[in-house]
Amino acid sequence: MLYALIGEDAPGTLDTRMAVRPGHVARLQALQADGRLILAGPCPAVDSPDPGPAGFSGSLIVAEFPTLADAEAWMAEDPYVLEGVFARTVVKPFKKVLP
């Protein structure tokens, strides 16, 4: 089943986000290699594709996992969670309708 994994950035964590980003991206690339990643990306904190020092307000990942518990466990091990970039996370089932 598909799951939406949503992380909300804690204030002042842009430097940490950038420092641990390679590990975060590597995990996403592993999901992609397994054919389980639907989409992933950050949410700029301002209305711009390059937010500069404003940074990001969070991230969204839509991926396939066997169960909700598996999706939650995957999110719990993400570098953004472990290093305190995300102040809050939500993992919930997602039903793709379009396209």
C-alpha cells in the first residue's frame, strides 16, 4: 500500500538539514531502486523553488510499504528525524487516484 510520510521542519534547522541530506537522499534512492518511491521532495518555506536562507518548512514522501508500521519504522530511521530536522512527523495511508 502507499503511504504519505510528512515531516515538518523545526525552526533553525536548515544547516542540519543540508548536512544530513546525503543520507536522507540515499534512503530515498534505495526506495526508488526497489520501485517503491512515487514522489519525494521538500516544501520551500517561501514561494520559490530556491528558498535560499528561508529554507524549508518540511518534506513529503509518497512510497509503498507492506504496512503502516513498516512506513512508520522507515520514517523513524530517517536522518532528518534522527538529527532533529523534523519537529513533527505524520505517516498515513495514501490512495493514488490521478494520474
